[in-house]
Amino acid sequence: MSVDSKINILLVDDRPENLLALEAVLEPLGQNLIKASSGEAALKQLLNSDFAVILLDVQMPGMDGFETAELIKAREKTRHIPIIFLTAISKDPHHALRGYSVGAVDYIFKPFDPEVLRSKVGVFIDLYNLKFKAELMAHRALHDTLTGLPNRALFRDRLEMALKRIRRRASKVAVLFLDLDGFKLVNDGLGHEAGDQLLTQVAKRLTKVLRPSDSVARFAGDEFTILSEGILNDQDVVDIADRISKALAEPYVLGRDEVSISASIGIAIADGPEDSPDALLRDADAAMYRAKEGGRARSETFDGAINERAAQRLELDNSLHRAWERREFVLQYQPTVRLDTEEIVGVEALIRWCHPERGMLPPAEFIASTELNGLIVPVGAWALEEACRQARLWQDTSPEMAGLMVSVNLSAHQLAQADLVETVSAILSKTGADPARLCLEITESVVMEDAETIISSLRDLKALGISLAIDDFGTGYSSLSYLKRFPMDSLKIDRSFIDGLGTDPQDSSIAEAIVSLSHVLGLTATAEGVESADQVASLRALGCDLAQGFYFAAPLDPDDVEKLVSDKKDGSDELGNVLTPAFPKLSEAEG
């Protein structure tokens, strides 16, 4: 029933003419009038529907009104329904007293006044409406309006009661904290309506896969919590997490789109009633973050090490927000060279954190955290704007730098933003940078995660006049049918395959295949992480076009890039092992 639904009123009388008369009198109330010609028929109606009030004739053959009322009040499901007796018997107080004793709330004697009958029935309609609205408000206060699942408040109450029951049971209580991997990409890429559909389908799958004794709640956003009682050993909870992961991994149909997601699950287990609900939820949440950091689509069980790591993550998160507010992030630029001439043809903008105590930190130490706490979007936009500003400055002040291609990494979260193309266009307009000298790099796994949706965004970016590159190529799960549809200009061979060039036949074969594939598709092949002369020789033999790595130059400050390019143009310096003071001992993998 909804707030605007009609209310059921049950009319019970063995005489059809009396039922028609009651129907005519009560029809103006606009409610749902259901008729029954006997006590037995009335009881059948009560099995299927709820009623605001029952108008019950006293004198009926077989089961009379008193017997019917006694059976109605004896049932748990129907005892709350008010009964108004209708009778043609004279106003005998003993007769009325018997009716009240079996549960009647009122007596109306025939012939009745239509206005009086409507007024009395109307009172119970109003009471039923008030009761329904109160129950609805109570339900909404404890349940999620989108999925219908219990919300955070109700889940916490159930967890508190479960912990108290541990005293009487030789078993454990477990909390599973679940976060959907890739939900933001769906929500931002396909819209909030699709995101809501996905959450609703996830809720149904969770409800279906869990045991009847388990309780699932939508905790917040794309986070769900599960309460499992009667746990005999830790493996029981891991098995539950595995069932959840398998159930959620099946594709979802959202309108015309089909998407796949995974879940990161944190587990916290209570052995005794001394554990608090808040502590269990906090520990399960910490374990969930550990699962995300470990690669997602997995589960982690809380232990002391996770607790320490959670504290460190919180401190890092707070430090990153302070760093953003204080503008402690800077960009350095690593040159890209042509392998056949060793001419510098471009630079890749790489973000660094100028930490007030630890000095210059490479992205490996903080980028993953910015992705988890949401900072990656504003930080990524700043990095793009700063790189474009620097490109325009080089264009205006240094003819030798004006022709360089400036590459900037684009994160999965940025790519999922609905206004990405508008943001990039606005930055180009604001900085005056030449779009023909800008290349956006997107990792292979991100490109393939939702290929159909991303193709449209990439084409819009391409229409701005910029270049596009697939970064870390070879580590993901590319589909050639999709790859030829992507409006890309370059493939960057992941450094893991460059490491084994000349020594590992498999790495050499993969690198050769990627170079060949690039050329077949009309793309430029760029090798990442080049650190030795042997690797350079191998790449030249394979016909690779471009390369970057510490063999040529480490990431440099803008002034050092200018000096390096100028010296190279003058022929007074050769590329090779040019290190910035910020990273005197780092390898390419670290930098």
C-alpha cells in the first residue's frame, strides 16, 4: 500500500440486499469495499488483505458474528482490526456487552442513520491512515529508500543485539564491509540513473546469496555491510565473502548498457560481547581499504597490521589534503627521444609531492591515496593546467621548446567525469596552449574497462585537436576489435617488457609484437623505462619509434629541460644518464 492507495473495508452480511445498502452508504468515502456473505467468507478475505475496519452482522446462519469476531481476534495477523457490529436486535445491554467482550469497538443498530455510519467508519479510516504513515516513517527512518535494505542505523542496532547474543552462543559474529570497485565510473559515465539501477541490482544479489540468518544493509553510497552470526571459524566468513564476490562479478544490464564490476570486502570478527559495534565497523572498513590497496576484487580480514596501516593511511590522507591546500604538488618533465636520431621530441609531465619533511616524493607514494580520497580529480585537473601553462610558456619564450609534445596522464576518475571534455577545452582556452602539442595518456586497463562508453569520450577529446596515447600497453586485456576503433596516436610499451629486452626471449617477443601492432594500426610505438644501452640497441633493432627512461634523462624541472634541449641542439651534450638532483639514486621504476 502507498500513501494514496484506497483502504480496504470489509462488509459482512448474509443478506445481499443489506450488503448493497451498506455499499451505497459507504461508497462516497471513496475506499475499497469488499463484501463477504458469511463468517467463513470473511475469514478467507482476511487471509489475503489488511482492513481498516470490519462491519460485521451479528445474526448470520452457521457461524454468527460473535463466533466470527472471536476467530478474528484470535489470529495474530487480524486481531488489530476494529470490528463494528451491525444488528437488528433490540438494544439489549447484555447483547451489546457480549459483543464488546469478543472484541467489538462499536455497535450500530438497524435501521442505521447513513450519516452516522459514514462518520463512524470515517474515524477508523483516519486512524488507519495515521497508523500507516507512522509505520512508513518508522520504516523510512531505518531503511534505505533506493534499495529497501536496512540503513546504517538499523544495521548498527542489529549488530549490537548480535554481540549481546554471543554470551549465550558458542560462536562468533562477523561484519563484512563491502565497497563496489568501479561504481564511480558507471555513475559518472552512464549517469546517476544507471548508478541507481546498479545499486538496486547489487542489493538484490546480496539478499539472494546470503544465508537467511545474515543481515545486509546499504551503509552509504556504494558501500554495503553484512552481519553474519553463528560463525564457527574464520573460514566460514571467507567463504561468504567468496560467494558475494562471485555473485557480484556477473555482468549487469543497465538499460542498453552492460557493465561488470567487482567488490573489495573487509572482514572483522568478534569473539565476545566486549567488542563494540563501532569498533567492528571501523575494523571491517580498514580491512576493506586494505583489500582495495591490494588490487581490489578481493577480501581481507582485519588484524593488527591493518589497524596500523589504517592509522598511517588516515595520516597520509590528512597530509594530502593539507598538501593540496598548501600547493605542495609540483610537476617535473621527463624527455622523450626519437630512437633513430636521439632528438628530444617531447616530455611527459610527472607529478611530485614536495613534502615539507620528507622532501620530493614520487607518485608511487601518494597517487593511489588520492584516488581513494577523491583528490585525484582536482589534482589531475591542476596537473593538466600546469602542464599546458608550461607548454605555452615554452612556446612563447623558447623556439627550441615550442615544438615539443607535452604528455599528461589522465586518471580513471578524470576519464569518468561527465564534463571532462569541457574541462580540457577550458584549460586549453585559459592557458592558450596549442592542442596539437598536447598528448593525454590513458592506461590500457582503464581504456578497456568500459570501452564502448570511453570511445565516445576519446573521440570528443580527439576533436579538440589533441593526441591520445595508451599507457602501460601490454599489461591489460586489450581487444583488437576495440583497439582499432580507439582514436589513438601512440602505444607506450610497459616497462616490465623493456626490463627483459635482450635477456628474456618472452619480453623481447612481446615488445616486438607491440611495435609491429602499433605500426600496423598506424600508431607510434614508445618504450617506457629504458635504462641501458643494450635496451636502446634492442629497441632500435625492433623498429621502435620513441623512448623515455633514465638512460636518457630522469624527470627534470622545467629549467633543466630547457638546458638539456638547448645543449642537445648545440651539439655540446649527448643524452645519457642525465639526473635531476631530486632523484640521484632512483631507478626508472621508482621515479
